[in-house]
Amino acid sequence: MPSKSVSESDSYLVQQCLQGDIQSYGLLYRRHQQRVRSILYQCEPSSLDDLVQEVFLRAWKGLPKFRQTAQFSTWLYRIAWNVACDQRQAEVQRRTKLKALTEKTPTQQEAPDLMALHYQDLVQQGLTNLSFDHRTILVLHDLEELPQKEIAEILDIPLGTVKSRLFHARAAMRQFLQQQGVQL
């Protein structure tokens, strides 16, 4: 019987999954589902649960092709990133179609009551104002506390790009919060 640390490692659980142990995949799901959810944060909130399931379904189906030389978490987060990109493209297409349908009918938006917003609401609003790339880097690094090197691997971009986007995302978030009256 393997030691506890080995039996709980991702690579051991992947090996168990490949041998047909579905419970091991359940452990991998519980271990990584919150980070996957964070990566998918920028997607439509109403479809978030479905997207998390989509990521884990793709991972399950792709598990036999998973290269054991890579970290499971990095591979899984890359799948989540791809699902988020697919969802983002689909959302852009839906918005374009909706805009074309409603072009003749102006919509009226209520201005948010800034006095009623909590700090968390301000942060979420600030995140939505960031570009997709900046929001993703900020969520992965500052909220999920992933190392910059792992973020670079997940997103398949150079480490310098991660650092640059993180710098600009933080500056934009800081500016947004200051505009909202938050003292930093």
C-alpha cells in the first residue's frame, strides 16, 4: 500500500483513474474544482456550474492522452482556460446576434447605486472592466494565488507577458477603485 502522501498526490490519483477508479477522479475534482471555477469566473455566472462540469468531462475523456511529465493541475487549468475562451467566443456571438435583433429598440440601464455596493461588489465590477487577458491574470495570481510561472504554463504565454499583464491589471483595478472613492 502506498504512503499517504503518495496516495494523495495528483499523479497517483491519475494512475488510479486510468485503471478505472472513478473515486480517485472524484478526489481530483474536489481538489481542483474551486480553481477551475475561478478560471471560468469571467464567463456568464449562470453557466458557471455547467462549464466546470465541461472542464472535468473533457479532462476525464482526455486522461488517457495526458502526459505524465506535466503536472495534472497545469494540464487541467489549461483545459479550463480553453473552455473559458470557447465560452467567451460563444458569448460574443450571442451578444452580436442580440444586438442586431434589438438594434431598433433602445434598452434602458439603471445606474448602480454606489452607496449600496459593498467592497466585494466593487471588486467584481472592477474585474468586469478589465480586459479578458488582464482579468484572467489578476484572478489566477492575486485571488487564486497561483505562481506566475504556472500561470504562464496554463495560458501558454511567456513569463514576462504574465508579469506585464499583472502590472497593468493591478494598475487598472487600482484606478477603478480610486475612481469609486476607495482609499488605497
